[in-house]
Amino acid sequence: MLGAAVGVVSMAVAAGAIVASGERHRRVASPSQPAPLTLGSSTQGRSIAAFELGDPNAARKLLIVGCIHGDERAGIAIARALETLPAPAGVDLWVVENLNPDGAAANTRQNAHGVDLNRNFPFRWRRMGRRGDQQYPGRRALSEPESRIAQRLILRLRPAITIWFHQPLGVVDKSGGDVRVERRFARLTHLPLRRLTRYPGSAAGWQNHRVKGSTAFVVELHRGSLSVARAERYAKAVDALAG
């Protein structure tokens, strides 16, 4: 359990509407599916939740974030596919479908404050532009509730691997962690492995700097939504990497 900020079971999230791929869907926890754990609320008060899958007592922990930019939502389908698959043995797998529900609802990259959450983390954060600019990093590092939720979860879990799904470049990024992990996922998903531009205040950059021994990396999916079969294929690649 993650304490008061994280460990509160929220059936309201399970029954609530979740925005993905431009449509509104309704998810209800089934008897075989764990209920989501409320991590906190977005700027506009939408719940941000996680599913804990697998063995809670396992030392090896993984974290999957389906969406951080609200107009890049294909990873939500992968997160949901993971929730339906048997969890790999000996792994504590955490899945956050959507870290930016306000941006997803508005179809914007930024959150409701006009902040690019992937420029709002403390490592090498710097001031750039102004509110509403595509990569506006906020007034200060961790100024946004969504970024603070992710920070608390990562520092609590200290996951061995974290995958942040983005779009639309269709590559696995060499994000600064263990390149062997990134290379293996690239092979599993048949995506090329590339080193993309290192931006200040990124989530993966902060985690790789702050959590020693952890590998956080970005997977850039292709443009558009994912079919059920394709989402399941990516989810199985996550399971293979976890195992």
C-alpha cells in the first residue's frame, strides 16, 4: 500500500468515465480484475489512478504510464490490455492509464494549466516560454499536481523499469537508462532504437538521474489509435520485458 495519498481504493474511478482516443469509455472493475488505487487528482479534479498487478511482495517492480501528453493517447490502450493479461510471475507491475486526464479530455498536449508535464520534472528543469506554449514547463519544477503524483509514486516504488508511452515517431528512445533494456523492448516491438533529443525537465530523465539502478525510457508509438490486437501485442512485449 502507498499510504493515504496512494493506497485508497477508489471504486468510483473504476466506474467513472475515462477518456481515451477521443472517445469516452466506461470501465467497471470485474471480480477478476483488481480495483484501481487512487493516486490523486488532476488540476481540474479528475481522478488519477493505478492498477497494481502481479505480486505486491515482489522486489522487482515495473511501472507503465499510458499517457502523459493529452493528445498522445494510444498508450492507454496498451495499459488497458495489460490489465486483462495474466501478470508475469515474480513481478509487481503498476499501470497508470492516464497521468493527464484533463489534457486528454481537451485533446491538448498540456494539462489544464497549459503546462507540458514532461518538462515539469526537477532534473535540468529550466524556464522556457509562457503558459500555453507547446513545451511550457510551468512556473517551477513540480508545480503541477500530475507531476507530483508521478514523483511520489516513483520514489515510493523505485521501479526497475518504467515505460512512458508517447506518439507519433514510432521509435524506442535511448532515454539514459540501461540501453540493454531499451534495446530488448525495441526488438520485442519491432521498433527502431534511436536517441531522441534530451529535453529539460523530462520524466524519464529525472527518474534515471534520481532513482539509481532504475531504467525509465520513452516509447514513441506511431500516429493514430491502436487496434485491440496491436495493443495486446505491445502489452505482451511489456510482460516479456518484465519477466
